[in-house]
Amino acid sequence: QVQLQQSGAELVKPGSSVKISCKASGYTFTSYDMHWIKQQPGNGLEWIGWIYPGNGNTKYNQKFNGKATLTADKSSSTAYMQLSSLTSEDSAVYFCAGHMAYWGQGTLVTVSS
Amino acid sequence: DIQMTQSPSSMSASLGDRVTITCRASQDIGNYLSWFQQKPGKSPRRMIYGATNLAAGVPSRFSGSRSGSDYSLTISSLESEDMAIYYCLQSIQYPRTFGGGTKLELK
């Protein structure tokens, strides 16, 4: 069955960067877009962007330009999202979602000194 | 950006009730509308796609409909496992945008 396994929780310092992974299994990784979604504590869902692993094309929410960078490694069927220049506003759970149909379990990023 | 206005923001209902949640799009989105269910501490689960199509494994008591720019998710007979927050999502334009969510609680 389709599974998206995300990397574990991160505690990071303000101003630093973090890279989250999302390993796909149970389907052809290069055939479906991979989306990334942010959810701050007690809040709703916010779309960050997507990457098409087949050719590496990306599309970002302008709000996250310069904040998030999406990449994919076809050899390991893994998608990545790097978040840079972290502030407290970046503290959230981040989800990957294949074609918006299959979701990872979420990765909690906490930005604190 | 397309705004998705979801209503109500919260509601309480009894087991067996018929429940309807609505999203209104600020621009034409055709049938590019999905519904997601999220339970506490869990990932969202896609329930409906293409406005009216039931996702695999979703119980048949769930249905989606459209009337103009209003999109609805209906649960025909509420069960305890349906208590959750529901979100709509438009996927016709970038950035993709979600509704604010509807928290469904047991009365």
C-alpha cells in the first residue's frame, strides 16, 4: 500500500535551517506530484508548494519563496523540504502529500533558542 | 489568491443526524474541489475529490455536491468516528488554498 514516511521531530535554533524528508513507497514515485503543507498549532492548513519528482519541476506559494526549497531524489524515492532562516513563525507540523491523496504522518518543527 | 470561505466554523450534531458543511469559492474553480477530514494528532485524509467523487475506502454516508460556487460535504447519518475537523481545498489555481475548517462535535 502507499506509504509516505516522514523524518522525525526537529528542535532548531532561530536563524538556522532544517531539512525534512518524506520517503515514498507503494507507488511509482516519479508519477505523482508531491505537495508540502504547513499546519501551525491549533490552526488550519497552508499549502507551501509541490514538486514533480519525474522532472524536478516545482511550484511554490509566493509566501514561501525564499523560505522553502523542495527537492526530490528519484533513486531513493524521497522528497525533501528545506526551510531556511527559521523564526518562531516557522514552528509547525509539516506534511508531505502525494497527489494530495496520500499523506505522511507529519514532522513537527520547533524553532526555539 | 482564491479565497475559500467555509461554514460553519464549528457545529455540534447528534449521532444519526444529517450534516452539511459548505465552502464558497471567491472565483470559479469548476469541480477542482476536495474535502479532507483531520482527527486530533493525525494527518488529513482525503474524503472527496473533483467535488463529487468519493475517495477510496471512504464510507458511502459521505457525499460531495456543487451548486454554483458553493460546494458541500454531506454526512447522511453521523457516526461517532466522524467527529473531526473538515477542510475544503481548491486545486484549480496556484497557490492552492484551503478553507478555514469546520470542527464537527458531538451534541
